[in-house]
Amino acid sequence: MALMMSVSGVRGVIGETLTPTLAAELGCAFGTMLGGGTVVIGRDTRPSGPMIQAAVVSGLLATGCEPILLEVASTPAVGLMVRRHRAAGGIVITASHNPIAYNGIKFLTDEGLAPPPERAQRLYDLHARKAFRLVDALTICQPVCDASAAAVHVEAALGIAAPSKVAARRYRIVLDSINGAGGVEGRMLLEKLGCAVIPVNAEPTGRFAHAPEPIAENLTQLCEEVRRHHADAGFAQDPDADRLAIVDEQGRFIGEEYTLALAAKHLFGVLPGPTAANLSTSRMIDDLAAAAGGSCKVYRSAVGEANVVAAMKANGCVWGGEGNGGVIDTRVGVIRDSLTAMVLVLQLMGSTGKSISQLVTEIPSYTMIKTKFECSKERIARVLQAVKDKYRDSKINDVDGVRVDLPDGWAHIRGSNTEPIIRIIAEAVTPQRADALVAEMKAVMDAVG
């Protein structure tokens, strides 16, 4: 895999594209861009994490920064601690849902969120030019440690809950933390909410018990454990704990799109108002907004957490998220957060007295298909224009590729930022119509030379 450098950070294969030398230079570039100051650093549990962290810290120290080491911490916890320490920025050593061979470096602003594209580009330009501002020996600081991230994160998540309503239900929850960074935080939260927790893959070894992305084919063990323990739900985190997938009380994976939908069902009731989601997120959230009425509406953004947060800020949204299991509630933080998602879903269950499967049946159901095809970057622009031309009489959003909304479904076609591919996502009431929408988009692409 080639090294990926994007607004979401840097990601590569350890010993091949992501090396300690590169990590140290990126630390220098980030420290130079910040001009020194406090930088909060956390990591997921991958075995390569301490090595990459040490290299990044050396770069930060060389540019006069003051590193605060959280050691193992979830990505949302790192974002929260950036604000708690009033730091100049933050860094998370994580490759998110990628396999163990990978690791990455995610940069955060002083608000604890991913940087806007222009700021990320400035960082990479500094790195490319090796334009580092290095300090002398007497200016170099000593790193300090802060072991409070888990407790701080849990208390923040509890702050948006009414714990007694959840505790009264005495829920049994199976928690699969994929041997990642979220196990300690997730279990602490659930126990404080009065849940009986059955931990699965809870040891923070970074040696993932299954493929780490929280999708159906990787969560068969969680489904079996929910059935075996007669649990009320199964929660699955990804390695850095910013995403949550859910298994219902019957041991069925309900689909990662339902995480945001269930959170929205609760939040439209207690915090009516606008929300934001990216263009590839299910129409379920639009249906829930329409049912709630009043000021409840959905603003769509380009794909990417930073873009969703920007749309939230622009439109006065307290919460929002992405359909990959990522819920953002600004009362806790401005990063996707599996703990926030757990709190909101349990609050919905507790306040309604309904099971996950019952709540799912109350939300309009769709079929979503995600595909990708090879397509040169030069051709992608022509394909997108052809789609806009074909559907010019339909509702179109072109903030990120092109999304076409039709009465019976929608399709989103966009080029990758890192690979010569084009992605097509379609959603409709029936699988047949979703397939047809993908086929329509593919036909447009094939007709473009």
C-alpha cells in the first residue's frame, strides 16, 4: 500500500511506507506549524504504536513543543483532552479500522478535531520542503504523562445521560473492543450506567481477534455471544473507538447505518433542531427529521468527519455524524465517539422500554449498496459532469462528487482522494432498485471515454 496523506492524517504499512524517520519528520512539521506549545498525544493498542509515538514525540520536542502523553486512549478521548489541556493541537497514533500491519498519525487542531484541508496541506508542504524550525538544546522540554483520559472521557459521556433511567433496566451488554483502545473506557462507561458487561476481546494488546472494521462479516463472534448470554445488545468498537456497530438482542447485526439512526431517533426527541451528516449517509436520518418536524432538518456535507463538523458549525447543529457508526455530539466532543453512541442508544432503549429490534422496526428500512471501480483521476471529473447532465432535472448535491436524490432512492458517486477509483453508493427501498441505481451510474461512467 502506498503511503496515504490526507485531511484524515497519514496512514501506511509499518516497515514499508510508515517508518520512524517519516514519523519524526511529521512531528517536526506539526511542531513547526504550531510554533511550539502543548501537544496532547494518544495511541491505539497496535504493537507498533510506542515506536511511532516515540518518533513523533522526538520531532515535537525538536521544535519546542511540550508533549503530554496519554499513552493508550481512544481518538475521541484524545480530542477531549486537547481541549481540557487547552493545547495547541493533538496527535493520535492509529490506523483506525485497518489491519495490524498498518499504523497512522492523525493530527488534531486546538479544538480537538481534524484540520481543514488547507491546514492539512500546509502541514504536508512543510514536511515536503523539510522547512522545520528546530530549537536549541536548552529550549527542549520534557514530556509529561496524563493517565486521566479514560475517566475524563467517561464522565463527559455520562454528562449527556440520565444514568438512573438506564440503570433501572439492568441491561446485559456484550462489548467487543477488538483488543483496541476503547475497551477500558467502554466498560467503565457501561458499568457506571448500571449495565452488566460481558467483555469480548477486551485485552488492549492490539493483536486483533478478528478483522478490525466493525462490519457484519467481522462480528460473528459478537452475535454468538449476545445469543449465548441472552444479552440486550452487543456493541462493537473499532480499534480507536470512534465508531460503534450494534447487534440486537436476537444476535443480529443491524448494520452500521443504524447507529446514527438510533441516536438520531433519541436526539430529535430531546434536542429538536438541525443536524448534519455526510452525503453517503442513509436517508433514514432524513425520515426521522421529517417525522420529528419543526426545526429538525438534515444538512449534508462532503464525506469526512472534519467536513461534517464544519457543516454542524455553519448550521448551528449540536450533533451529527456519519453512517459508518460515527456519532458526534458537541456536548461531549467534536469527534466521532463510540461512547457517545452507546449512551444515546441506551438512553433511547431506557426511555422507551423497547428493545433494539423493536426500535429498528420503527425506522424506515432501506437497502444500501457500496461499490468501487477503477477510474483515472482525469476521467473522474468527466464522469461526474455526465451524471449531473443526465440527472439535471433531479435534486443534486455536488459538494463532494455528485449525489442524486430520487423519490425512490439516491445514489452518490465520488472519486477517491487517494486512489484512482470511483465509488458508487446507492440506497433504495428494495435491493433491486438499489442495484438498478448502481447500474445506472456505472452505465454513465462506461459511456464516458
